[in-house]
Amino acid sequence: MNFKAMLEDQRAFNQQIFPGGLACPVDSESDTDRFRVRLKDLALGMIEETGEFLRTFEWKSHRRRQGKLQNVAHSHEELIDMFKYWLSCAELAEFPMDRLEELYYAKSRVVQYRYQEEWMKRIDGPCVLVDIDNVLADYIQGVCLWAKEHAPTLLKLSNTLTIRLADNLDRLRASHDYVNASSVGLSASEWNAVKHGFRTQGGKRTLPVFPDAKIFLDWCRRQDWKIILVTSRPIDRYPNIFTDTLTWLHNNDLPFDYLWWADDKARRLDEYGDIPLRLHVVFAVDDDLTFINQYRTKGIRCYWLNRRTSETPTHISVVHSLMELMEKEKVHA
């Protein structure tokens, strides 16, 4: 099925209505207003066609006429009208039609997961709390590689600045040190623009997986522990990251049972149903001491995963790999 050809056909029609094309540059306040009006008109048009589609089924219970035969062809025609409006919305939003199938199945995984979590799953046995970035996903390697490829174009950097940025990113990849505006040599606004691009252009899907990640999760499965992934990724501001995270887990065959977002991970446990979930937690593992301390306030046994240094605070159980965590857990078994 050639969706791109259908989009081109709809685009040609739209050019008759909107000289210069439906999509318009958004370089000024008047351009922004025009974009918003067109977006609103298309959305309302699709809503109107949805009403037309419903009326082909005599859906109002107090208006049904017994014995009336369904005009299936009319129903199908209204669906096409809805689809044509969808194609126009896709043109306006610059939807990547060549990725339609990929994005469809990615969203399907989200819908299926949310249904299973909300209606089919219950935590009534032992579980583990596992962070994602810098625990399962090599965030530092991934974000540095993405920034090295995309930041020069995104920020329109000169060749000299591009080379300097690449050197800084390569140094961070080698040292596995913290990545921020200062360490990469960019201003705060420039680094925020890079992070925004990384979060909105599928960067999370490209993160490398630590070699011990799947080994560790498979081991948790063999212990019959529920695996709860608890991440502080900004899903509230970037809802697409939820889909990107599920796609990343699926593509890398990483088993899990729940995927939770929280900026206060310990409080998130109290939001699950009426049972004291902390009583079921075997342990939590995170690379951020802030979250480790949050868990400890709930009396949860924690492992601080620090892959960067050999630092070992006496008051916290530190591991430098998930393999080391597994060895330590054998002592508790």
C-alpha cells in the first residue's frame, strides 16, 4: 500500500486550496497564526467527517428505524473523507510517511502495555526496582554519539566549533563522565536545544545497551521477581519518550513487567494500589544517589550502581556493574 503516493495526491489537491501548499513556514507571528488556523480547520473538518461516519450507522438510539438496511458503501466513503483530512494533518505536521508502519507498531506496543498494566497485571509477590539510564542503557555513550552527529547541523556550528565539540564528546565517551553544557563546551541554551532534539527525534531509541543488562534482567526473571523499571526520564514533558523507551526495550529484547516514570521514585511506590508495595521489593538499583536516598527512606535495600569510579561510601552498598550486584545478592539468598 503506497501511503506516500496518497499523501502526494492529497498535497496536490491542497495546493489548489492553499496557494503555495498547505504547509507553510513558521518564521513570524503571522506565519504562526496561519499555521494554527489551518491546524484547527483540519482538526474540526476531521471531527465533522467523524460525525458523518457515525450517522451512516443510525447510532442514535432514539432515532433508529427498524428494518433499514445499512449503506456500507456510504460508511466507507465517510472513512475515506476522514482519512483525507488525516493526510492533510500529516502534511501540515510533516509526518514521516516512510516510517508510518514503524511508528504504528511502536504506538501499538504502548497501547497494549498500558492495557495490560492497568487491567491485567498485579504485583503480589517479590519485585525489584531498576533504573534505566546508566544502569541498563549507556546514556553517556548514546547521547554523545547522537550529539556528535546531529548537534552541528542543529546549532549551525562552524567547522572549528564542530571539531571542538566532537573532541569534547569523544573525551566524555572515553571517561564516561557527566554530560552537561559545561562538559561539552556549549552554552546552556545550546545544550538545551541539543537535548530537545535528542528527546524529540528518537535519540532514546538509539542508546547502546550495557553488556550486563540483559544478563541481569534474565537472572531476575529466573528468581521469579517482577521487574519494575523506574525512570526519571521527562515523560511528562515529552510523552513520546514513553513510546521511545518501550521501543528500545523491545528492540533489545530486555524483559520487564512495569515501566514507571517518577521524579520522586520512593513516593511512586505509595501510588500503587492499596498494598504497601515496599514490602514486596527485594532491592532497588539506581545510578543516582538522590533516588537511592529516596528509597532508603522507605526502608528499601539499595544498590548504588557507579560505573564511573571505584568510590565506595560506607553507608551505601555500591556496585560497579550489574554482574557484581548479582554476586552480592547470592549472599542474601
